[in-house]
Amino acid sequence: MNINDAKKKIEKLKGEIRGHDRKYYVEADPEIPDSEYDKLMKELEGLEKAFPELVTPDSPTQRVGGEPLKEFKTVTHNIPMLSLDNCYSANELIAFDERAAKNLKEKPEYIVEPKIDGLAVCLFYEQGVLRQGSTRGDGVKGDDISSNIKTIKSVPLSIPFSGKLELRGEVFIPREEFLKMNREKEEQGEAEFANPRNAAAGSLKLLDAREVAKRPLDILLHTLGSVQQDIWKTHEQTLLELEKLGFKAVKPYKLCKNIMEVINYVNSWEHKRDTLPYEIDGMVVKVNSYEHQKILGSTNKSPRFAIAYKFKARQAMTKLKKITLQVGRTGIITPVAELEPVFLSGSTISRCTLHNEDEIKRKDIREGDTVVIEKGGEVIPKIVNSVASRRSGREKEFKMPGSCPVCGSQIVRLDEEVAWRCQNVACPAQVEGRIEHFTLRSAMNIEGFGPAVIRQLIENKMLKDYADLYTLEKAELEKLDRLGEKSAANLVNAVENSRRNTLSRLLFALGISDVGEHTAEILITKYENIDQLINAGVEELQGIKGVGPRVAESIVNFFKQKGNIAAITKLKKAGVNTDRTEEEKMLSAGEGRFKNMSFVFTGELETFTRDAAEFEVKKMSGSTSETVSRKTDYVVAGPGAGSKLKKAKELGVKVLTEKEFKELLK
Ligand code: IVH
């Protein structure tokens, strides 16, 4: 191929890839499968290798740079990146509106949009090419993080816009991705990030763009930067034009005709902020007309045409009274902070996990400390930091004891693990935890056995392991504290019904480390009964898709222990099902109810992760896809659904809500 042909071909490929990037990362509506996309990229890489002189900075191959940087260069912003004034009440919004109206001599219209809890960045395009990305820094000077910004796939490297364009926006990590990142960190025994914002900040600071590329960063643009205000007339127009240019502009937003509409809109989001896929800490109210914005101007700290309405704090400060220890069903000893109760977004918090010894050391948390607690995207609170300046000197550093706080036997910290474990499988705390787990609704679904009942049964020597549940008698149960005849009968009944459960439920209920519900369901596609699984070796298990080396090892270790085999023998004797059921057989053979059916998920799901929902479909032999076509049977749409939902309606594809989807699963 001569250089002219190569140039033409390269331009064509770049255009195509750019289009697909936009569809995938900006519009979340991919058109072609990943494999086809990879082919285009490979072809472009090949041509660029043969003709290196044709590589341009805006080529999709240039997203991830080469060698790590030694440090970031400092850049001075064209105009300072100001911050916003904050307010916390409707009255303050009304006062803001009155001030604006007085200066403008008329009432302005507003755009109200989310205040994304991420990192402010500035993007600079020249002649349609991304030239620079920088952090806010101190507002005047920031770091040149161009190589990191380029790795964010929703940032277009080139845009159909001549001249200069400076934009500001927020880099963040979506909540789901953040949870996934932390789960992986936990599995690898690494310290977790406190919240998505910290995770995003930590990622942008990395000097190696190849590492940054692995982080699930995303961006939403929200402000037109220097000098260009004349090209568009209103903030709303900017948001719309940015989308047309291929950016992700901040959303959802609303054009409000007056301040009462603003107040209603911000209030509505205070309650449903968690339905957005990213964290927001308030709403930003901006005067819509740029002419109005110019008249109002800025102080040297913040603009007078915009204000941030901050949601109620999700952080609070309280005293850590004591650190206690909890022994779980696998013997892991978890330190728990006993707090002076404090109210934080909807609930009173008096306890909170401290995860492990290292975490306590890293955060320098001591008994008696004042601590900052936070509710992030998850409902579970965590300690963000201790407040050293509030110490009296009487605080006590935490030290792990040498023995199990429940049974007194020796505890060990295994290599590569952050956790200490009680190694006594007969430790009452472990026994209790295992039995409780066995009865869970998602496991054997034996209702009525709360921790109090289980504890009593263990203390009265009526339960030594979960298999003993099947030999409990009504007359014995009636003798327990606070258990009448009726409750005793219900318990016996619930135990009785559980004998016919599926094999996957039983496998999950056994409490094998690392074997969750999903893994149990994967295992039954290969094994017809529990004995086959008991006899499986590590290698064979690892050969199953979805079973990693750690899981395989856990399974084999579990069945090596005599106590576990003895319990399983007891379960069998008690008539508990240990074979694949007819339904499970059908599912394993790909003959499930969703055979030949294809599903597309779009928008937010509230009670499932996307992975879990797709797994449910696959479990029933259905398939899932990213794109809606005539062949799609169902589109499951949640809040935030956009183009896919539209397409489904156009094509007449059946659309389900999450609730309807759940009905279908039953
Ligand atoms: S407008 C003049 N809009 O909040 C400042 N800022 O203190 C213009 N932020 O550092 C900012 N979401 O990065 C604006 N929708 C949004 C925002 C937003 C988050 C950040 C911004 C700034 C801080 C304001």
C-alpha cells in the first residue's frame, strides 16, 4: 500500500472507531460487537506501525501513552477555575434569586443540574484536537494530566469544531465500578478506597497512564471555559451543543422558569440521588442566559450567576468508644467500632466495621478517638478518618489479642491475608455463624432461626452443626425461651420443607469460602450430585468457566475436612436433597425457560447489579445483548434509559420494568 492509500484508509478507520467510541462510551448504545471493534483497532495499529509518520495525537491508538511520567507539568489556567458558593436551604436559594433579579432588573431562568462529586478538570481543544487536560489545582495553576485524561474513553480526542474550545467538567468513577474495584482490592488483600471520589482522585494522580487506563474513570462536562461564551447563547444550548460534538454533558438537568421550580427540582433529587449511577453531593443552580451571566459576573472566589445547593451531610463526627471483635463463620476476626450513636442520613449509627488490623493502623484509629463517619454509595457506614487534633492523650492504640475473643484458642494470620482467624472450627461463634448462614433465605431458606434462637440451641447442646437442624423435635423446641407451640411447629415445618431444596442452594448453604450463590449455580452445571463435587480435584474445578484458582482451592479444602463430610453424611441421612433437581438439569442442558430468548438491559437497575440480572437470564438459558434489534425479545428498562428504550419502542419490542422482569423470573 502506498502512503496516500494508507493515509486515506487510516482516516477512514479513525472516523469509524471514533464513531463507535462515541456510541459505546458516550451514548451507551454500541452498534457492533467488541470483537469487530477490536478488528478495526488492530487494522489501524497495523497501518500506523507500517507508516509511523501518519500517527496523529488524536488517533484512538494514542489514548494510552508509553513510559510513565516523572512528574506532572504545571499549567496556568487561562482564567482561574473558581469554585461555587454553597447553600443549604430553600431560603438561601430565594435570597440568591432576589440578588440576581436585582442586578439584572428582571427574573432570570435557571438550569439546575447535579453537582457531581468528582474532580474538576479542564479540557482544551484547538483546531478540533484535544491539546491538554489539567486539574483544577489551586484554581490558578493545576497539573497537566493530558496523558491521563486521554485514557478516558468518553473524552473525544478530536471534535468537529475549529478554533479554540475550553471546557470544564468533573472526572468521577461510577458507583458500581467503584464497588467492583473495592471488591477486587478486598480479594487481593489491598486497602480499599474510602469512596468513589478518593478512588477517582487517586487514579488521576498516577504518573503511569497505562495504569490509569485500567481505572473506570468517566467524565461529565458542565461549563464552557474561557472566551468562547459568544458562540452559544445559553448554558442549556452549551449542554446540547456539547452532546452534538460527542461529549458527555452533565445530566439530568432542568430548565426552571423561576426559583420555585428550582426548589422543587432540587428537593426531588435529594431523595433520589442514589438512582444516579454516580455520586452527587448537591445540585448546581445556574443562570441560563450568558448575557445575564456576564452582567452578574464573579467575585475573585466564585461566580454570582451560580450557586451549589448542597444535600444534607452524609458525613458526621462522633466518638469511638471501644473496638470490639467479631468472629465470623469462617473464623475471620473483624474489629468493630462501637460508636456513640449518631444520626446520619436516615439512620442512627452505633457500630461500624473497621475491616482489619492494617486498616486501623493505616488510619491511625484509637479507642476514645473522635472519628468522621460517612455513608457513601453503599448504605453501610464507614470510618473515613480519626481527628487527631481532638485527642486528649487518653486514647488507646488498638492491639490484636493473641487468642480468639470467643473460644480463647490461638489465632493466626496467614501469609498474604490481612485478617486474623480463629482456627478452632468448633468455636461457638463460628458454629453459630455457619448455622445462621445455612438458614438464610438465599441459602436453605429456613425461616425463624434468628441469632437468638440459634444461640439458645447451641447453648442447650441441641445443635452442634447445621445438620442437627434436621433432628430437632417440636417438643424440644417448645421448651426454649420465648418459643411457643406455634413457633416451634413453624420451625419444624420450615426445616421439613428445606429437605427438597435445589442442589445449588445446598452448595451455597454449606458455607464453603468463596462459594457464593453464583458460583454454586455454576457448579451445578457440571456436577449432578454432591458426591461428584466432593471427588473433584483442583485442576478439574479450575477448568470450569467462572471458577478461579482460589475458589477451586477453597472447595477442595472444604471437602478435605472430616467434620464437613460428617455433616454432609448426616444431611443425606436426614433426607436432604443432594442431587440436581429436574429444573436444574434442564437449566444445565440449556433447556431453561428463556431458551432462544434475548434480553437487553438499559438504564439503572435498583435491586440487581447488571451482572446479576444478566446472570439470571443466562441461568435460564437466555441470552443478553447490548443492542436492541428486531430479534430482541425483551428490553428491561430502568431510570435513565435513553436511546435503547426509544429503539425498543420504535421496533415494537416488549419493554419490562425491573419489577416485571422479576415477575418473569419467578
Ligand atoms: S460549575 C465557577 N457545575 O463543584 C465554577 N461545577 O465548588 C463553575 N462541580 O470545583 C463550576 N458538578 O468542579 C459546576 N454541574 C456542575 C458541577 C460542578 C461539580 C464542581 C466543580 C467545582 C466545584 C464547585
